[in-house]
Amino acid sequence: MSVKVRITAKPREREIDGVSLQSLYPGAVRDVSPLLGSWLIAEEYAEPEMRSSSDDEGNDYFTPHGPYPHDRRGQKS
């Protein structure tokens, strides 16, 4: 099992429990273990990422127009 976090700050530590933190940069979204995710969030290096990936259905929520009935693709008004 993993959790998805968005890195908000570069960790000062190089590694924790043998896991390298060198590839964690602000703005990156990573799947990490629940233990590492909790630590990153507690230390304010990350925040939980709740947004769906761009592969998921329902992408209309991320369009500039939103999921309005008149904005349904493939349907005539």
C-alpha cells in the first residue's frame, strides 16, 4: 500500500531509514509508504495529494469551464 503526497519543501535530511530523499523536490507528486508519507507531512516537507491523476475519468472538473451541462462533449444542446 502507498500514499500519494505533494512535496512542498526539499527535505534537509539526505535519507531516513535507508530511503534516499535526494529525489524529492517541491512540486513533485510521489507515491510513498504510509510511514514515510506521515513523516514527510509531519515535518512539513509534503502535503497529502488528493487530486486524481489525469488518466482518471471525470477530467471535466479540471477544465476551465467545469462540468456544466452545456459543456458536455459529444452532445448537442
